Amino acid sequence: MRFRSSTHAVYHTEYHIVWTPRYRRRIFVKGVDKYLEDVLMNLEGLDDDIEVVKVNVQIDHVHIVTIIPPRLSVASAVQYMKVESAKKLRERFEFIRKAIGRGGVWSRGYCVSTVGLNEKAILRYVEH
């Protein structure tokens, strides 16, 4: 565990975030899952202080462990990740556009929990 510092704060705010595609569609099949992992690990335009530590894409949901500084809200970081990844998925995979229809790729909500002192256990859970 590594603490970070900003102008007026020292922090270690690590979050485990889970979200699903709309209607919990099973759209992350071979190839799509690896592409989405790569997109989420290397999102352009994400705040420089946000670090995506680990991503695991299951067939019908996504797990992310990320460090978000206290000056940013988790909601705004998740919103940006979902919007940008949805754009990339729609551009790359036509079947996703057909499976989801006119709505967005992602469901509206998400689950978030802080990692805290149980970092190794959470990272193992996300990985497997």
C-alpha cells in the first residue's frame, strides 16, 4: 500500500467498482473481454491522478480496482470510464450495437466499495 500526496492531502483511496451492461447482457465474449480490459487500463483523458490498478471483465459484468484522489468524486470517474468505454465498444463491435439497441451499453448503476487494509484479498478476488 502506497500513500500519495497532493497539495493539501495525503491519501490512499482505493476503490473496487463493479458495473454491468444494460439488461445484464452476456456480451463480453472472446476478444471483447480482452479489448475492454485494454481500453479500461489505458483510458485517454482520464485524470492523471487516477490510476486503474486492475481490471477483470466477466461475461456479464466488469470489476475494476482504481485509485481516485479525494478531490474527485467516484461518480464522476465511473461516469467517464463508462461513457468512454461504451463509445469504443460501439465503434469496434457491431453486434454490441445490435444487442443493446438504441440505449447505452452500460446499466445506470454501479457498486463501489473501498479496498482498505484488505487490498491483497480484494485484488485476488478481482483477478480470479
